[in-house]
Amino acid sequence: MADVTPAPDASRLLVRVIGSASSPDELVEIYDALARSKGLLRAAIAAELNRKRTPQLSFVVVSAEEVE
């Protein structure tokens, strides 16, 4: 994971994930895995936050070079 930022506010979080996809099919696989894990990730976030509602998660995959 590169970083997490509110998008546009704290009710939704944009999660930038570092990934290396050498083809469009691999990128689709990464996004599919993130979509399948979204519920588990939100549950883990809910366990750590003291808030009434857990933020929605959106993902974007970036290369390691984009993070630096």
C-alpha cells in the first residue's frame, strides 16, 4: 500500500496500492482481488476506528515509480 487519503471526505477513502502488472489482464486480476477483499479490509478498519460508520474504500493501483 502506498497511501490512504480521504476522497473527497472521510466517508470515502482512496487507497493507492503498489502493484506491478505486465499486462492488462494482470491489472484486472489485481483489481478483482482488491474487490474480493474489500469487505475484510473494511471490517479490519472498523475494528480500529471509533466511528459510527466505516468509510467506503476505493482502490487505484500504482507502480513503485509513481510513489517515489
